[in-house]
Amino acid sequence: AGLGELRAALAATLDASSVPRRVHLVRELPRETNGKLQRARALRALGLGPDGQPRAFSLAWDGAVEAPPAPSESAERRVFRARVPEGYAWYDGHFATYPVMAGAVQLHDVVLPCVRRALPAAGPLASLARVKFLGRIAPGDAIAVTLDWERGQSAVVDFTITAGERACSSGRLTLRAAAGAAGEEATTP
């Protein structure tokens, strides 16, 4: 049965105020070999954090994209802004008393979506260079992702992530040519 069918069945037998607003279907509860159910694993399976609150699986991006002056006349620059949710799912397991956003999450969930938005015709990631994780990105931080690339050379993109004035990470991405674009350069938006 699908989620809609489940809601309809509950609505048919329960008072409207008793029908759950949020339903999370799981194939089975994550039990230990002895049959016990660990609270933390059960909460994770239900999409909840250790505090029982829903986990956020994406950043709260500001819809605007800034195009401030680039470092040179032949360069392009774009700045994207987001707030890291307090219940961001990827902090789970990364130090309960001092949450740290993992480097892989910074690249996959923060930098690459910005690159895809700034350069939609660019191909997949080919390599990383000069990647430095300089400071912590904490729950609740307002971050800025700055991308720089040379006009006509959109296969190489430099990035920085800052939280206020604090540098958090930086590096260089090299992108493969987009499929079907052999011999063509990706254009900027």
C-alpha cells in the first residue's frame, strides 16, 4: 500500500485530529541480532535526529545568485548563499558535542550543486586539486560559496566556502567535457 492509501485508511477510521501529519514508511525496523531496537538507529530509520526532530537533508539556499566583480577581466565569479539547518542529517556521527561538516559533504552537497547551477553545460567532476579544509562549518551557520573560473575555460573552477569572515574550505575542481560536447566549450549562464 502506498502512502496515500495508508492516509485514506487512517482517515476512514480515526478522527481527523488523530491522523498523523508525518508518516515515514520503512521496510523493517533496524533490530540488533538479539532483537532489541536501539533508539538512535530507529530514529535514523524514521528520518529523525537524536532529539526526535526531523532531520534536514538539504541546505536552505537563498534563491539569488550574486555576480560580483571577478578577480580579473577575463574571469567570471558567482556567489551562492545558504544556511546550514540545525538538524542537518550529515552531522550525525560527526561529533555530538562539536558537530563538523565532513569534507565529502562540503564537496557533494555544497560546492557541486553551485557548480551545476552556475555552469549547467559543464560535465561531471574529473578531479580535485588544492583542496583545503580550513575551518568548521557548524549547524546554523550562514555560508557563502564563491566560484571563480576563466571565461571560456569553465572546465576549471576555483571555490571557497566562508561562514561570515571565516574561511572554511577552498580548492579547485576540474570538470570533464559534457557528453555530446566533444570539442565544444561549456558556456557560462
